[in-house]
Amino acid sequence: MNNKMRHRFRLLFLSVTALLLACVIIVLLIIRAQQRVEMAVRYEDLNLGYGQAAQTVIYTDAAFASGLCIGENDVGNAEIALPAGEHAGLYDIEDSEVLYAKGMYDRIYPASITKVMTAIVAFKYGNMDDMVTISWKDLELETGSQVAGLKIGDKVSMQDLMHGVLVHSGNDAAMAVARHVGGNVETFVDMMNAEAKELGATGTHFTSPTGLHDEQNYTTVYDIYLMMNEAIKYSQFVDMVQISVYDLKCVDKEDKERHITLDSTDHYLTGEAKPPKDVSVLGGKTGTTAAAGNCLAVVAQNAFGQPYIAVIMGAADKESLYRDMNILLAQINS
């Protein structure tokens, strides 16, 4: 082979190598981009309206753990100091890393964060175009329960009911969804528990679609992360948890249209709380009962658009809840 042929061969080899390298880089960039959470609207662009724990088994099967954050029960951070009694976790979705954990696998009560699983099952197995007639069974709730304001005989779409569940945390809406999708509430709860098992949420057990207090309705901070991580795969969930005010439409038993204004229970969305600088709180789920305390799980982005899940459980009051959530979120730009 003469020098001219060798030179051409080298050029061809280098060209092919460069092309292959470029293809690998493009594929890696596509995979990395697909891992990002696609939220419909960033927070700053929204038009705002308004226990003593038992240790649980950590599921570390290789297939299950792939792409998920795995860590110890407590993962320290010198910049974070939360009050006794609170449980918390901060998760880097993109890099699959636990940035902070406090009692991450301890058994706790989820309150209305239960409705994250209610939503997963509803979106997975339900039809959002279905019309549901509200039954007296949907309204049999404890006094003072958070409700959307539905009445017996109201005809409501599943789409509107799910807004009632996720925007306003309405227990009446959650019961109607469960009855419709499961055929009855008990079957729907079985579906919730089966889904939790499938996600690897081994420290979780549900007894209702609402999260109203029950000794046997429990979870862990880590399992809430698993549920949030699954829920954001559903575009309907992503869209709904970003809404500050929703106009629910229903037709009453006299065939008259009625509108119910639903305000978000998330103070970030209503403007009652502000996130740290360069942090976009994209949405999440609240929960409050006497036993669970004040609870919040959110999806947020840092200044570079990287997604995180943050969880605070058992705060003493709303002021403490959002203050402590901001302590967590302040770390995602570090």
C-alpha cells in the first residue's frame, strides 16, 4: 500500500470514528433529556390564583434499583437541620442520588399524600372521559373532611373528579373515583396496594383512597418518593398538580349545570409561600391530619432545569412546613 493510499485510509478511519463518536454522544444526550421531568409550566410562569416509626425492609433488587435513588435511612447534609419529629427526603431524579434523608424508611402516616397513589391507579386503569354519578357512599366522610363540594346525583367527568382530587384534595372526589374505577372502594384499595408492591414501596399499606387517618394506612418518605417518581410519568398528573384554581363543572340531578371553584392546597401555587431563589416548584401534593402533621411532597427544578423530588412529613404547622421545605430546596443549586 503506497503512502497516498495509507493517507486516504487514515482519513477514512478517522472520519468513521468521529461519526460513531458523534452518534454515541447524541444518543446519550437524548437519553439524558428524556430523564428530565417535562412540566407544562414552570412555577414563575404560572398565573396564580389562589409516629414512633418502625424500621422497614429496604428493597435493593438490582432491576428495581436501576435508575432510582437508593440510600441509607439517614443521609446527612451540613446545611440542613430539621426539627425532631419531622421526616424528610431530597432526591436528585436525574443523577439518581439521595441528597438528604431523615428517617427515610421509618413508618409514618401519609394523610392526603395517599392521593398520589389514588391518582396513579386512576390514570392507569380509568377513563378520564367517563361520567360518574355521585352516590351517597362518596359523601360518607368524617366531619370536617376536606371536600370538593359534590352532591348526591351530580354527574361529573373523571377528568373533573381528578382535578378535585389533586388540586383541592377533595375526599368526596377521591371516593367517587375509587368507586368508579374499582367497582367499589375496597377493590380500588386492593389495586392501590398492588401498585405500591409493584413500585417496590414495601413500607406502604393503604386502607382508603383519601388518606383519612387509619392506623393501617401508612407509608415511608422513601415510598412517597417512589410514588411521586411514578406519578410524574403521567401527563395528566403533571398538568393537574400545577393548577392553582380550577373550575369543576357538574350537572345536578335536575340536569342543571353547576360550577365549583377549587383552590389548590399547595401554598407555592397560591402564592402564600415562595421558593428559594433560582428554584422552580412545579407542583406536588399536600396532606394534613392530626396524626400525620403537615406534609408536602413536591417536584422542583434548579436553575439549570434539573428535576428533584422533595418530601417533608410531620411538620408542626403550615409555616414550619414551607420553611423546612425551602431549607431542602435551597440545596438543589449547591
